[in-house]
Amino acid sequence: MGCNSKKDKRDLIRIVKNKENKISIDRIGKQEGRGAYICDDIQCLERVIKSKRLEKVLDIKISEEIYENLRGVILDK
């Protein structure tokens, strides 16, 4: 989503918006709901945050807490 490069799903992180409009990080790729994928790369995440692309794709305001959780997932690889 951030760099628009083609990668295998296993190399991406999935973010899900469920029916109750709750946003979560789907580590196993099986949660129900509208999903969006981002690269497992901090520069990619920063581009997504700056452009608000994740908010546009999921059509919901993303809290700073979710972005911090994503940073933690990427940096803990």
C-alpha cells in the first residue's frame, strides 16, 4: 500500500476493519472484515501515515494507537 511494490502476502501486514468498525492488526490473516495490506517496512508505514492512505482504503479514522502498534510489529521483526 505504501510503496506499491508487489510482494507475497506472507511478507505483508494485514490491517482489518470489522463490522463494528474496530481496527486491528491481523497477524494470522484470517480475521473477518475489510482488510488492507502494508509492507513490513517502517518507511512504507510512514508513507501510509503521511498520505492517510490506510484511512482512505478502510474509510475510517485511524488512531495514533494503531499506528504505534504497527510500528511495534514492524520493528520487532
